[in-house]
Amino acid sequence: MPTNKPTGAQLVISTLKALGVDVLFGYPGGAIMPIYDALAGSGLRHILVRHEQGASFAADSYARATGRVGVCMATSGPGATNLITGIANAYMDSVPVVFITGQVATHLMGTDGFQEVDFLGLTLPVVKHSWLVRDAAQIPAILARAFAIAKEGRPGPVLVDIPKDVAASFVEASEMGELPAWTPAAPKADAIEAAKTLIEQAKKPLLYIGGGVHMADADAEMRDFVERTGIPFVSTLKGLGTVSTYHDLHLGMLGMHGTRAGNMAVQETDLLIAVGARFDDRATGKLSAFAPHARVIHFDIDPAEFHKNRRADVAILGDLKLALPALRPSMPDISDWVKLNKANKWQHRFKYDAPGKGVYAPALLKSLSEKAGKKFIVACDVGQHQMWVAQHCEFEQNRAHLTSGGSGAMGYGLPAGMGAKLGLPDHHVVTVSGDGSFMMNIQEMATLRRYGINLKIVLLDNSSLGLVRQWQELFYEENYSEIDLSDNPDFVEVAKAFGLSAFRITQRHEVEGAIDRLLAADAPTLLHVLIDPRENVWPLVPPGASNAEMMEERWDEPIDSY
């Protein structure tokens, strides 16, 4: 057997190193074993998770936090299928991740062999591109192209499926080759001029900032545009932090759980300038009633987004780093509009003096973000706590708010915090989770312990599936069906069993000291916070309603401690 030639598996590892990969996440198994054999002693840092879904979410958040391509590996069959939620999550939120999976040997493909699944076929709807590798010599070129496709244009996940015999075969040394550089489209001058005219005619312009801005690395250009024009702005869930949430022109998040000031501005504006946003249903509410008086300027890198949900008067296709600096209108006098929005922002600001002695989660989260400061990054799970984070945490930088937006995948928070902390170890990375979400990937506490990943965890425990319970209360006549989690384990003891530090609070007066203790800890630590299960997320736009029809908070009863 020749030994002076590399195997396909060795080419995988050497190519990943050549592409600048410094950490990857995965879980070995039969079909991918040759690649793990080549990984040993390679110098690549591999994080062995305790479930493949954890690897997919960690790679996703690593990419979001750093702006680099995330990398994840798993074996064939169930190993690969355990990645699907993570792949779909990356696809929905346009995150660049390369997924490398093992596949049964080529002579077994189509025979229903052990752990055989047509993974390329299964994932076609939720990947940007995919390969089933049949020639090991092509591995360097394929991986290099996979990284380029994942990152260019509208980012997204790419799959590289490698049969076991292809990975084990010896080949002539192979190179990545020269790849044509992708050049983002420059905005058309006539579109820029048309947008300029609309802004100069507007009396009530409003910026609608989405997650596409930071994916384009155009945060500086976006902030400059806000300062040059003085136009008020709202943010989507993924757009939070693109411009500092402390900015006096920031009106908060829009949509179902957006601020009243933000939604009022959208309903009153005469010119909505959507920047890297896709008019998602959770942002627009009843689409026919969304921004009813507004003309629309829409910036995007993906032409498929234009006119998909809302017809744009001006559609500007291209790189935001070029398009935003090119748009330099002579601003009309919008001082009355700005004053109105600032007055609404003040009048409808969140109140944090809830009655009672129990922990008020919004106040805790606001204090947490303020104490953590400019290097605060939150990796958030899905549920009531996710909306409280979006509403009440302050974000001064881009890539600081990591959450499963389009997919809404429970279980994202813990592995996402792990990936973000490995990517940005000098930041205050905090996972915020609920007792429902936390149980879905609780096993990754073992990964934190093994690698000493100093992630901080805030677990808001209301002993229920809180957001489902809230909807059942409000829209299903209090018919509470299968939302009771009162038999949860003792999360402090569970965390300690995994080797983490952990402590619990139940009273409001304990909050500030607990936050200080958590942030000062030099090891992975869990703060277990018991909150009132009756507490809801406010405000709320009911399903099918206009964003003007917001339900408000009611403090009829004190917040109890538990």
C-alpha cells in the first residue's frame, strides 16, 4: 500500500488548515472515521460535543460572532440527520457554515447499508450548495469552493458529503487551485438617484435595519448613514446592535414584541428604508396594514427578496458597503418627525418598577447587559426570555446578539454560547435560556467543563413553556395544554454534577449581587433564576393583527418569588 501519497481524509485536514480554520466542532462515527484519523495530531482544534446538534449550533454561533466560516463534522446516518436542525437554522438566518459529513462507501450507496441516508437529498432545501465527493483529488478544490460559496453574497450553509472509501483512498497531491474572486454587485446609479429623490421628498423617513447589515460587514457604513441623515431607525431581531441601542434615534425593535414607539413610527412613516431586512411576518404583523402610508426603498444583496412580501418603490441590489456611502441626499427638515419619535420613545419607555418582591426578568437582563458593557455578547435560546433579551438588553456593537431568528430553534443557546466564547474569548459571553430550551441541549455543559470554556449561563426558570402558556392564556381561553414543567430537575445540582459552578436566586434584592458574581467568575457558571410563571412578554401584537393593535402590559398582581 503506498504511503507517500495523501489520503482524501488527509487532504480534508490540510485544506481546512490552509483555509485558516482554527476551531471546528463535531462528533466521530464509522463513516467519517478516516477523517478523524487524519485529524489526530494535525494541530487543528476540534471540540468534541456531546450531540451533533450541539456541534451545528456551536459552528453557527462561531460564524455569527466572528464573521468567519464555521465548520462542523459528523458521521453518516443518524450523526448527519442530527445536524439538520442546525443546517436549517443557518439557512434561515443566512449564516456561513460548512458541514462535512461522512457517507457510506460508494459501493454501498443505494443498498440501504448500515447508517446510510441520502443526506445530500435530505438537505437540498436548506443548503446554499452541496457536494457528494466521488474523487478524493477534488477535495481541496471542493472545500475551497464551499468556503467561498458559504461566505459570498447572501451567506448560508454548504454541505460536503464524503464517502468513507473516498476519504480513505490515496491520491496524488492536489491543490485548491485559484478560485475566481467574487465581486459584490455595485449599486446602480439610477437606483441610488431614485432613492435620493424619495428621501429628499420625505417628511417622515424611517430606517428599518435588518441582520443583513452586519452580514455585509457594513455596520460602520450604516452608522455613518444614520449620523449623516439623522433619520430615526427601528431594528429587527437580528439587526439589534448594528447601531448602538443607546442611540437617541433608536426606537427599538419592531414587530410582534417590538416597542410601541417603534411600531408607531412604522405605521406613521411616509418613507420606509429597509436595509438588509426581509419583511418577515414577525416584523410586519398583518402585511396589508404594515407601513400603510409609506413608499419603500429596499437595499439587499439577494434579488429574490425584492417585492417578495412588500413591493419596493426603489430596489437597490448590491453590496451595502458600497450602496450606503453612495446615497447622499440633501436632507429635508425632519425635526418635527424626530421630536415626535423621541417623545413617543420616552412616553412608552419600559418600566422596571414592577410590584412585588420576586425577580423581574426584564430588569435583570437590562442590568446584566449594562454591567457587562461593550464586550457583552448574548447567545439566546427561544421563548419568552428571547423576547425579553431583545427588548431590554443594550447592545453597543454588532454581532453581539446571537439568536435563532427565522427557525426559532429551542436548544440553540447553550451550544451557541460555547461557539461564541471560543471565537471571542475576551468577551463577556452569556447564554440566556429558559427551562424548556435549556433541557434540549443540556448535555453540552460537559463540553464546557472538558475544555474550560468560561461561558456564563442565566437560566430563567418559570417551570413552564412560557411563551406557549402565554398564547394559551390570551388566545386559547386559558386552556393550558402540555406546558407544565414543574417537575424540572434541580438545575443547580445538575450543573454541579457536570462540574460547573452554579447558584440560585429567588428574590429581587439578590439580583445585582448575583450578576456581579456571575460576571466575575473565572469558570463556566450557571445562575438559576426562579421567576413568576404568570409573567408575560409585553407588548404583544396578536397573530393576524396590525402592528398598531398592540396589547399592553398589565400589572394587576405583584411579581411573586418562587
